[in-house]
Amino acid sequence: MFISELHIQGYKRLRDVKLPLRELTVLIGPNASGKTSVLQVLHLLARAAGRDLGDALRDLGGIDRIVSRGAGATDLTVTCSLTTHDGRRAGEYDVCVQGLGGGLHVVAGERLSLPEGQVLFLVSDGAVHTEFPASAHYPTPPDPQQTLLSQVSPANAPEDAHRRSFRDVALFRPFDVGPGAPVWRSQQVRPASVPGPNAEDLLAAVQTLRSRSPDMFETYEAALRAGFPAYQALDLEPVGAGQVALTWRERGQTYYAHELSEGTLRFLWLCAILHSSDPPRMVLIDEPEVSLHPELLKILSGLLDDASHRTQLLVATQSPELVSWLKPEQVVVLDLDEEGWTKATPATDLDLDEWLRRYTLGELWVRGDLGGRP
């Protein structure tokens, strides 16, 4: 199942925003329009499902700093409509986190329902109400600072399946390329399905892909050849104590990671994310265009589309070049209303047919015809 609609109320500029989501959804819009905030909310839900709500809120500055203060809000409410990949409803999950002042919070309300309308659990005023199944095991009383979803017994099969699904989300932002950053150094080889948010498991992910999914590794290398015509091979050279170093071969020359450009390393990282044979249920990527040449963005658009058949992808971008290669149904425009709150408009709701005969989506965005100033 995947999230087909996300309704966020009370998070920073997202006072009351409904977002339709597909297997691949790309958010565009000006700075401070709420693109990164949407990713943060989904990542917050994932950490909450892993019983990490308190630390997740503190990492964001505390509940008092993230609620829509200009609207007088003290609560953050998120509702997720769930759908199977063949289009059937799979239920709904909603949670309300209330700020108590001084950085304190409580889960004031929470509900998980099945597509038939049966409510698996409902939390109201700290009490747990259940309708189905009668034999379910719930903590009594639950920890009010954590979601009930994170506390239910694994014996509760439907709830546990939803918990694992919400928890299985990975957020990727432009990683550190400063002196001493993990991407420049040798790395430990261990099983890894994704290369880590700071590229700290890039080499482990490449090795895992090569050993477990040779066919997928071939498509990974094909993407590298498409982006870098001189590319010949990618190797991992043992350097001792279970560590390996990246070597990149082209035109008979061998280069180590510290000799590669930032754009090359970021493309290696993005390709590893999008070629994972065992990806997270949802992958969130913020500004994948950083350091990439426009030709690489064309290739990246195809990789995003292909990866969306294996995982749900939500991408936030500032790049008209990347948007130029997308379909209207993959794009949601974020902008600010007259009061400064985020509004969301699917590109398919805009009258673009005539324009698309003459311009790409990226060109329409630059012209201002999509809204959401680039």
C-alpha cells in the first residue's frame, strides 16, 4: 500500500494542506513554500511509528517551534489515506500531537481504520477504544508521549503491518561534502540496501547491490555510462580491517573518491538509492539536483520514474530542468496564499494542454504559468 492523500494541519506554513500523492510525486515551488516541510512531516510520522516521537520533535526544534504559530495553533494533525497499488482503498491513519507549552507534547488523538470502515483503534483523551478485533492487545494505559501505533503488540497483525509500513521511510537531503565527509573516505563493507543519508554506506550499498542483484547492478552501471560516457567500471578496493575504497575507472585511468567531482559522487549516491533492490516503502528526496549537470537531470528523471515501480517516491526540487522531463500528473505546485500559508495545486488541475504543445513543464514554471515561482 502507499499514501494516496496526505492532509497536514498545523505544521509551520502548512496550516491546512491536502496533497494527492502518486507512486512518484514531485513538489515544486518557491523557497519557503513548504516543500521540505512536507518531507519533514512524513519523516516525523516514520520516527513516531518507531517510538521515537519525542526525539524527532526535539530534532525539529520542539513542538512549540513547528506548529503554525501565526494561526494560533498548538496542535499538529496529520491524516494519511492509504491505497493499494491496484487502486483499492487500504484504510486511513490520523494522529494529533498537541503542544502543552515548554516543549512538552502529548498524543491527543489517533485513529487507524480499515477500508471497510472498521476502526482498529481510536485514542481520545488518553483512553484507547477498539472496535476490531476484540482480542487485540493494547497497552493500558498507553504512553501519552508516543503514538499508540508504535506501542501495539506485534500480535496485532493489521496494526503491526501498518506500523512497519509507516516506519519504513527514508529521507535523503544533499549530503555533506566538506573535509572529512564520509563520501571521501574508505568505508566499512556490510549489508546495506540504501547508501545512507550522508553517503556513509554508499560503498556498502554498491557492494550489496552487486552481490545480491547482479541484473540491477547492470542497470546501475548503465545509468553511470549514460551520464559519463568515458566511464568503464566501478570497483571497491580492499584497504584492510573490512574497509574498502572506491575506485572509478575511465579511459584506462583509475580515480579514487577524493579525486571525483561533487556532482559525480552525488549522482553515484542517487543512483544507489534509486536502484536498491530492497528499497524502503517510501523514499523522500530533497533537492536531488544539487551539483548535477542538466544532462544528468534528464537521466535522473527516468531513474525516478523507474524506481517508482518499486517504492513510493516524494521529491522536492527547485530545478526547472528536472521538471521539464516530468509528466503533469507527477507534479504538485506549492505556493503561498495572500496570508502566507501554503496551498497545493496538482499540475493536472491547471489548464496546460495548449501550453504543453509549445513548452515543457520546466519552461512553464520559469514563465510563471504553473505558479510557484522558481
